[in-house]
Amino acid sequence: MQRQLTRPAVKRHTILRTILPAAVLIALVSCGEQRDWLRFRGEGGLGATSTSVRPPLAEKWKLNLQLNPDLARYFNPPIIIDGVIYFGSYDGNFYALDIESGYMRWVFKAGQRLNSIPCGDANNVYFGSDDGKLYAVSRRTGKLVWEYATGEEVQSQIMTYKNMIVFVTNSGAGYFLDTDGKLLFTIPNPVWQKYTFQILDDTMYFAPGNEMEGFGMSPFHIPTQTYQWTLDTSAMGAYWYSVPAVDDRRVYMSTATPEGVSLLFEFMAVDRRDGGILWSTNEESSFSRYSNFGSADDLIDQYKELLDYEAPSLWGDLVIYAAGDTKVRAYYRRSGVLAWEHEFDFHTSSSTTVAGDRVYFGLDGSDDPNYASNKSVPSKLICLSAADGRLLWETPIEGRMLSAPVIAGKWIVFGTHQHVFYVLQEVF
């Protein structure tokens, strides 16, 4: 689920440079298998992939999307199909880039900025814009195939389901279109913004609450167009509700609420059959004196446009969260008991992606001259062991990572608040 709850009353660099110290690091072709990243949060929407990426890594290429003094507030995850990266940007452009070379195949200019997560099929890519439109653009040419005007900002992920395109507009509706852009039906969305969801077994987890239960979220069975049960979020009273991860038995999610200088988190598992809370864990955020914000409200303002903020990753018998404070936490999926946590000096800047048995995410840096012998500290890409949370490696990056990295075959792909788009590659 989700998103922010509405409150009631080029310049391309072709050099390949080392970012992890290794004497044998040279630009060789990896033996890693090339794979696509086709949907939001990866295979099954679990925040994970079976791909295993091992160091040493190198910066294959990076792209400065715009030279703009305004820092990006979001950089939502791309999709990767047949060696091409597709993503929308803060600058209002939708890009198609060759993953091997960084060559820009085409750019499509939308009416306003793009804070949605795309999807694709054999012919087209689909994405939403703040201009209120859902666009279908040819994957091959970048030409407009069709557009659908909704009248509300489209700031959700876009998902293909059988012969449908599914998305949600801000405080508007959930839309179900066919692949020719014709409306099939809608469901009401009275209050929710920046809405994200998963679809499993013909069911949308979660559909926005209906007009009678506007602050609820419900599993919605798409073939019969029926709500199965409702999770009453008005009783939960949180400010942010994360996109869920769903397995055979449970729906995993988290919430965040600013309170003074802290964020209050709730991590939970909900029974898929009836909506009963199977377990719930409440945690107060952990921050250090090096954190770059004045209050919890400032921090939530930093995260609230990231559609995957607080998104869980499922690995083995664990559910793993990076919630924006200085800790990464892993809980047992059945019981909610803490399995491990890893604490840093700075706060995490993205949710997690698990690849193989490793957890990847972004860590913020600091310009505080009092830290580390009067030296500023760069933001980083972090890799932990999924089994026990041990730090395996880290590498500096230019700007704070926005949204969880996408990992496909030998590639790690992400963007930063400095408008830098990275492609790292596994080498040997």
C-alpha cells in the first residue's frame, strides 16, 4: 500500500572507474546472467530478486539528468526490459537508455513532472504524470501511442494485469483500462495519495477504501469487482502506510507517524484471509547527532514523495525494513520477533532490495564538519548480509539514493537527489 495519507480538516560519463578497491578490477564482461526487472518491487513484488551480485563492482556509467539547483525529491525505480532502462524523472521527461552503454534511445516529454513507477509489455511502456494523464509510449520509437486523461495527478505505480493497465490517482479513483486505453471500470479513492499496491491471485492488495470507508484499505478481487475485507486505517492513525509485500498467508506492511523529534513506526503482518493482525511491532525511530534534519516532520517531508518508502523485502523466513532512521531491521515473518538489526551513524535514504542473500539500500551522508575528523561524509550504497545483518561492503555515491536500487543480472541501477543516474556492474 502505499503512500501519504491526505490529512483530514546530458551529460553521460562513459568511463569505467573502480568504486571498490581491488587490484584485479578491470572492465571485463561479467558471467552474471542478464535479467529483466519488470515490475515495482521486483519478482512477485517482494522487494527481492534471485539475482546474486558480488563485488568487485565498477561504475559502468552515470548520467546527469539535469543541471538544476533544486535537489530532486524523488527518483522512483525504473524497469528494465531487453537491456533497456525505462524511467520517469523529476524534470518531466521519460527516458529509455541502453543499459550497456548509457546511450539514450529516446526521450518523451510529458506535460508535467513524473512521479509514477512505469510498467511495460511487448510493445509499450506505461507511466503517469502530474498533468493527470496516463501515457502509453512505444518502447521502440518513444512515440505516443495513446493517452488517458483522469483530471487528477497520477502518482502511483502502473501495473499490467492480464489485459488491463491498473493505476490510482491522487484522491480520485483506481483505474482499470484495457491496453488500448479504453476505460473498463473504476473504484473510488476518496482520500489516499501516492498510492501503491500489489496484485496477487487476481486480488489487489490493497485497493483504496470505498466511499463509505474512505480511510480503509481492502483486498479487491478484480474479476468479480468485490472488496473482501477492510483494514481500518482510521483506527491506526498513522501518517504514512507502506506498499505491502504478500506471500501465501500474510500481507506485510509498515507505517510511520511524526511525533516531535521522533518517528513512530509500526511493522505488521495481516492475515490474507480475513484481515486479522497476526503480529505488530512498534518502534521509536533511532537517530544520531549527525542526522541532517531538524525534526521528524522534516524527515517525513524528505521521504513522502518516494513511492516505496518503508517498503518491506521478503527473504527466507525474514521480512526486512529500512524505515528512514539509522537502523535496518529484520523480523521473523511468522512471529514478528526481531531477528537482527544493524545501526549506522546516519539514516537510511531508501528502502531495501534483496539480491541473492544480500541486502542493498542507500545511506545518507553528512556535511557536518565535526564528524570524522572535520571531514564531510558522502552518501553510500550499502550491502548487508540478509542472514544476520553484517556489513559486507559499502561504496560512496554522488548524492543521497532515492528509492531502492533495481538489480537485474549483473547491474545495480538507482538515482540520487543530485539528479545523477547510476548503473553499476559486477566485474571479475
